[in-house]
Amino acid sequence: MRGIRLLKADEVEARIQQCTEKGVTILLYKTARTDMQLLDESFGRENWQNDYKVIDGKMYCGIGVFSEKLGEWIWKWNVGVESNMEAEKGQASDAMKRAGFLWGVGTELYS
């Protein structure tokens, strides 16, 4: 399976998380659209898919990538949390971004 490249500067979003007398904390993040573009680029549009499931009231997203070597889909799942704006849409987007992280999308944001 091919790897996913590092994010480019214009694919990283930023927002102020906290502002105090000691300084500012800035949160760097990626969008679900960025994940989709990188998955398309890395595996081809026809070689990955996503699926959503609600388990115990929480939304999970799974990203499946087709392994030609194994001849089957490999899935990685993660759960999302609601956003302050649109709860359900935010939860779905967050779950997608977290599942993308498991495939290596944006892992450098945490280093």
C-alpha cells in the first residue's frame, strides 16, 4: 500500500484556541475535504471508501482502502465528537478526520 504525503502549508487550517496574558495557543487542523483529496491522490478515487455507523449514540466513520496485495478492503474506524455549529455534521466530519489520521493523513500536526 502506498503512503500518504505530508500536508502542504495551504492544506493546514489554524484557529486561536486560547488567548491569555501569557500568550496565544493556536490549533492547527485539517478538514475532511483535505482527507478526501489526499486519499484520492494516494490510493485513487476507486480504491477507497468511507462508511458511517452510529453506536451507542456516537457517530463512527470507517475508511476502507482496497489492498491489491490481499485482494480485500482494509478498514480503520474512529469516533467523532459534535461541533458547536452543526452537531451531526460536525460529528461526521470529525469522525472522518480521525479515521483519516489512522491512515496517516495529517499525523505531522501532532508532532
